[in-house]
Amino acid sequence: MDQLRADVTEKKLTPQESKWDTEELAILEKLKVYGRTVTGSDAIYSSEGITFLAEVAFRPNNPDSSREALRCLANALYLDRQTVQYFTDAGYVEKASEAYRSENVDDEFLLGRVLFFSTTFANDDNLLNKWVNEHHLVENNIAAISRHASAYAAAASTISLAVPMMQTMALQDTLKLLYTLTTKLSDVSTILGPTIPHLLSLLSSLPLQSPPLQAPTHHILDALSNISPTTQDSQTSYFPPSNPTLHISKILKILDKSAVLPASSRGTTADDFDTYAASLLKLLIEIYPFSPDSVKQLLRETLLPSEKERSSPLGSQNSTTLPARLLRLASSPATTNTRIILQTLLFVISDEDPVKFVKNVGYGHASGYLMMRGIPVPSEALEETAEDGGKSSGKRINPITGQYLDDELRDIEASGLRGLEGMTDEEKEMEAEKLFVLFERLNRTGVINVENPVRTAMQEGRFEEIKSDDEDSDDDDDDDDEAGKGKGKGKAKA
């Protein structure tokens, strides 16, 4: 740092020559390496060090040294939040906001990163408003995103044209800065609404990635999910009059490719859904109320089980359709981040009607969410009725599993399981005892508090005592296990 100060001072007294630039750049490159660790780099991480590096970074007419100083600053702001305070207090965020208008992708990448750390870690929201209102922070951010949208659209229309890696890196930091602005600014829809058409253009131009929710796709979805389309211009951007489903179709393709259960408890690409999909799901929830009928219909047809899927229990492991995978994800213990928001999405596209919700996904999938939200379930939701298409064919639906009852009986018969009419008296007794024990154990957990149906049947006299041929009636008195507490052997009366 002393060498750099001496070099800068000497350059002020001596006409600028190329050798000074070369020496200064070499010093800055060494500082960048040393500054990658905080320990032993006090000269960089002090208030004086940050101030001096910022002076070099925003000095005009020396772009190479300025960018190298910005790299040193970016490392420092990332590794030590106290340096953000030094940088902010000295007024350099204002200079970074002004410089951010540069159309050079190297400048955009570095300034975008510095501004992202400054806005994310800054404690004073009044300063953020100052940067936006007086130093064009939002304006320059929107301009940068617009340039990227044009570049990616051109690349998508020309097979041989590829977007340079540096431009992709600049886009990612610009999108991260935008996301921070969406979380900290008030009246986000008005201030940042103009970014929506550019973000949607980027999303349409990007090819489906593998995994599909990697950067920059998930950065775009992060920002979009925080900008509610409350204005007419925003809604027109989402739903172009010539093709209202254009952008929603792309979003649903991303969801389809990403909606897979984690392969294991260890990190896999499948875990990306729970890590990154929350913004995608939140975005669909946000735009559904503003969607035209054609888009709402597409969402229902794509995300809710079809009548064909009711030949098996909804969400069956045997089904690979998107609705089945979503139901499994919504009930999986592995999806800790997305389970509730996914259930909310299915509830929202059921028009937030608990009866429709139960009929769409089955009470087994809907009950936990409705209970958590404190939403009562009307009795008609548990009737054995089908959707309109099912009623015309005379099929009834099991309201718990969502499966057609005829297909459920077929599956039971195919599995070799028998109904009560195929059981002996002893087998009926064993099943009654098992049921009694299960209900007693469930009640003791405190999770539910329901009347044991076996106990109720006994109290109502619907059980009668039976005896085996080789046993006396007195033997029943010895049956004192848990299942038999308070009851003797018996069979259900018809």
C-alpha cells in the first residue's frame, strides 16, 4: 500500500508515462492476491486503505488500474462488512452509482458487484433512496439489463452468435443488484416495473439449462418474483395480446424440468428445486390473479391432476406427470424450503376454494395445508363425487386419495386383499384389534384427538362375543394385552 501511495504521488508530480501505469498495475495485482484473506491484510481492510483504493478506482483516464482497484475493493467488501461502512461513509457508493452507466461489461461486472455488496450490507435505507433518486442507481441498472436483453435476443436469433462469458458474469451481478433493490425499495412495482419486459425477454432468449434453475435463470426469477405486475404495462409484458401464454409457457417448462425429488440426502442436482424453486413458485402465485382466462386455464391444466390420473391415487409414485411430481414434492420431508409455497400455489390455482382444492388434489394432500391455515373443510368436499367430466361417466371419487372408486376396488382385488365379506370371524377380530391399537396410539401422540371407532362400536353393542371350539368362555378373561383392554373377543354385528 505504501508503494502504491508513493507511485500515485509521483505520478501527480511527473508527466504520466506508460512505465508508471505498468508499475501501478503490477502493485494492484499483488494487492488483489494479498487481499483475498483478511488476516495479515490490515493495510487494505482499514478505513484509510479502502479510501485510498476507492480514489484509485474512480480516478479518470486510467481504466486498467481503476478496474484492478475495483477488484481489490470487491474482495474487501465481500470478506469484511466493516469495509462496506468505510466505503459508504466516504461517499464512494455515489461515485459507483454514477460510473455504473458505463456500457463496458468489465466495468459493469465490477461496479455491479461493488454496488451489490454496498446495497445488501448497508444499514441506512435513506442512503439507498439517495443513491436511487440523486445518483441514477435504478436508472443505470435498468439500462444495463436492457442491453443484456438485446444481446441475448440477438444471440438466440443467430445460431452462430454466442454471448461472451464476461457479459454473462456482468449480467449475473447486475441481476443480484436488482434483487437487492426489489427487497429494499418501497413501491417496487412502480420503480422497478420497467425491468419486467427486459427480464422476460432474457428468460425467453435463454435456452433451458441443465440443471434448469442455475444462474442466470434463477436470478431472473428471483427479481421477477418480487415485482408484482400491478400496472397495466407490466401485465401487457407478461401476457402479450398476440400470444398471452408465451412467457408463462417458458416458466412452466422450467418448472417441469426442475420438479424432481432429491435423489438422496446428499447434494445432487435434484436438490436445486428446493434450493432455488421458491422464487419460481412465488412468481406463479403473484401473476395468477392478474392472468387472463387463457393463462389461468393453462396453469390449471399443467399443474393440477387430469381425470386420466385418477385411475391411481393422486401423486402416485408410478406417475411421472408434472402434477404427480408436484404433489410428491409438496408432501416430501426433503423439500423444507418449497413445500408450503408449493401447496399455496396449488391452493391459489384452485381459486383459494377449499372444496375445489380437496377435489383437485385429494383430501390426503390438502388436509395438512388447510389445517395449518386454519381453513375449515366443508362437508361437501368429502363427498364421493367427481369433477364435471367424471359425473357424466357416472364415476365416483375417493375424496381422500382422489382416485376413482372403481379403479380403487380393482387395485384392491388385483393386490389379493380381501374385504370383510371374505374374512373368517377370527380374521375380523384380529383386524379390529389392530385398528383399536392404532387409534389408541395415535390419540396418545396428541397429534389428533378422535373417538376410537372400535371402542364406539363396542359401546353401541355392535360387537358380540365369540368362542373357539376348543376354548371355554373363561379363557377370554386372560386376554389382557393392549388391544384387548376393556373388551373381550368379538365380531362385528352386521
